[in-house]
Amino acid sequence: MKEIDQILLDLKRKIFKPVYFLSGAEAYYIDQVSDYIEEHALEEEDKGFNQTVVYGKDVDLIQVVNLANQFPMTGSYTVVIVKEAQDMRELSKKTQEKEGGEAKEKKENAPGVTMLINYLKNPQKSTILVFCYKYGTIDKRSALAKSITKETVYIETKQLYDNQLPQWITTYVTDKGYKINPRAAAMLAELLGNDLPKVAGELNKLFIAREASQEITLEQVQDNIGVSRDFNVFELQKALGTRDILKANQIINHFAANEKENPMPAVLAVLHGYFVKILKYHFLQDKSKFAAAAALGVNPYFVEDYVRAASTFSVPRLKMVFRILRDVDLRSKGIDNYSIGNGELMKEAVFKMLH
């Protein structure tokens, strides 16, 4: 996120603002900013005197404002970080929605709310106050919310779409001074999903004992994440796209024998996304490499895979594939299923797709 990049750049330059209100669905970015402030705003010897970390369920706004009004005992700043601020009663959106009109009006005029609004108008300049409001946003209709969005460094983070994750991985790796193969980035995205802290953690493991000039390969990702090089959902997609019946059957038999490592819902989700992209490719007006990559949300490196797959799966055949996937999904949930296990259902689905 550009906003996060700018905030982090300012923090690295020791440009601190009095109040940060970090909110939104993607906790990774919230942690990036709050962790940097916690680790770097103060010298190590000053933290014991001037840095306080509290949790939303344990404090109210009056206590937070009182902490923020304290002067530093040593050094230049007092740092107050409120983690899990969404659990604070005065800030909780869920609580406000449950309470309704009259109770909500009382909350608007609660002493803690009034104190914070007044504090934000004239914050303690020697204090860095950070609210970490994760997995949601404050109720924008409230007077407090209007004050927060106006008077603080306010951000709302959003979760990445699945098709944005490979590029995020590539950018993260590049920013750390390393390189990663596009297929390796795509594999990580499919295996880990858009859990950014987890993805970053796995990438950091891959950086260990690796020189910056060395590219992170698909094989290294497979070895470190614990996935079979030959029997994974990427290889299944490739086998289906090229109509390699033998390879597709080998992979799906492996999945059926190792269901815990290859859960059916995850496999179906990946395959559905794959076939949606093939369908989109059929209807692209501009099928040039880079235009197709942008339209499909994939690295240009992979466009040829979709070109081949589109020749294997015509539009009518794709309609059939989507019916098969929907049918398998329903049967896996017990609808019109006659005691057939998930492994057998997947074998049946792959057979129907290829014949």
C-alpha cells in the first residue's frame, strides 16, 4: 500500500505524528507500522520509562488519554500503543450496532469519547499515540470517527485479491534484495492464500543462507513448504490444460490417498479459479501477451499456459466443467451423494473433465 510505504518512510526519517489510527481488514499492514514504532521510535534504554503497550479489552479511552498526556521521563517522546483497539467498548462497531439509538447517543457523549475528541484537537506533541483497530473500521457516522479521520494519520487497509498476491510476493522479495521465479511466487500464493504475515514468514525462511543474486525457484518453494514436486495442484492444472490424462490421473490418485495434505475444498477452489481464467481468455478482444496477463490478473510468464488450456477447453466444454465442479462440491457436502468419499469424487470429476 502506498500510504503504508509513505508512513514507514517518514518513520524511518524520524518524522513522527502525534496520533496514528490504523484500521482495516489486512492486519499485516497495521502490524508493520505499529511494530516499527514499537521497535524504533525510542532508544532501547528509554523504552522502559516512556513506552506503554496496552490491549483494547483491558483499557478504556479515559485511561488511554491519560497515558497519552504524560510527558517523557527521559528522551524526546512518550509512546502509547493500543493493540486490538477494536475490542474497546467505546470504539467497538459491533457494540454500537447492538445498542441502538438511545444507548448509542449516550456513548457519543461518554466521558472517554469526549476526552479523546478534545485530545485529538490538541494532542501532546511529545507523545506518539497508536491505535491498532484490526479486521474492520470504526463507525464513520459517529462524531469520534469524524474526529479520528480528520485529526490523525488514519488508514484503512484492505485485503489483497487472490490475483494480486503473486505480484505482492514478487515486490516483497525484490524489496528485500532477492529474486523469485514467477512460478514460485504463484505457487506460494496458491498454497498459503492471502495470509500476508504467513507468506512473509515463509519468504523470510527462504532468504536464510541465500545470496541476493540467487533466484528463489519453484523447487525450493516446494521443498520448504512441504509440497510434492510432482503431485500438487499446479501440476494438476497443467495436466488438465494440456489434456495429459496419465499425469492428471496420477496426481488425483495421489490427492485421494493423501486427503489431509490436499483438502478437497482447497483443490476445488484453485481449479475453479483456473477455469474462470480460461473462460475469460476466450472472450478477450486483445489476446496479446501483456494485455491478456493484465486482464487475467496473472504474470505474463503464464499466458502461454492459458493459451494452450483454451485450445483444450472450448467455451461449451468449460460450461460442462463448471457443472462438474458444482456437482462435486454439492455431493461433497452430502447432497445427492451415495456414500462416495471425497477422493473418489475428485477422481470422477477429473475423468469427466478429460473425456
